[in-house]
Amino acid sequence: MKYLISLISCLVLFNANASNENDSNVKTSSQNAAANKALKNVNTLGLTKRRAAKKVSQSYPGKILSVKENTHYYKVRMLQPKGKVVDFKVNKSNGQVKKGKQ
């Protein structure tokens, strides 16, 4: 009888641990899904450095000096006809061009 009670107790404990592991796996899976969504490539337009430079040159006159890639945008440096060097930010997700520092 004691053996049977011990066996039942072990089964109950084992079942409880398995249930907790399943719950933690579910949480981990949802956390992984959220992390994957956050880390999803922001460049949904397929925007390249060349295309970012072209977008800026279509909107503003001048010569492109450099294009640097950042996490969420491209930084395009341009020499304008009057001799000013201006930085532009081209958003990777929507292609929006913003004028930055002068």
C-alpha cells in the first residue's frame, strides 16, 4: 500500500512538472514570436543604398557623397550646388526622405 501511494505521488509530481514545462514552452514560444517580430527585417521595400541615394537625388539637386546604412534608415550625404553638405535620412520601411543636419 505504501508503495502504491509513493508511486501515485511520483506520478502526480511528474505530471505537475510536465504541465509546468509545457506552460513555460508556450510562454517561450510566444516570447520568441514577439522577439522575431521585433527583429524582423525593417527593410520591407527592398530598399538598397543605391535606391536610397536615387530617392534623395530625385527630390533634391546635388551630388551624392556617401550612403551609410543604419538599423532603420539610410543616411545619405549630399553636396548641394551652393556648396553645402546636407545629410538625409531615408526610412527603410516606407522610403520617406527627411532632411537632416546641414
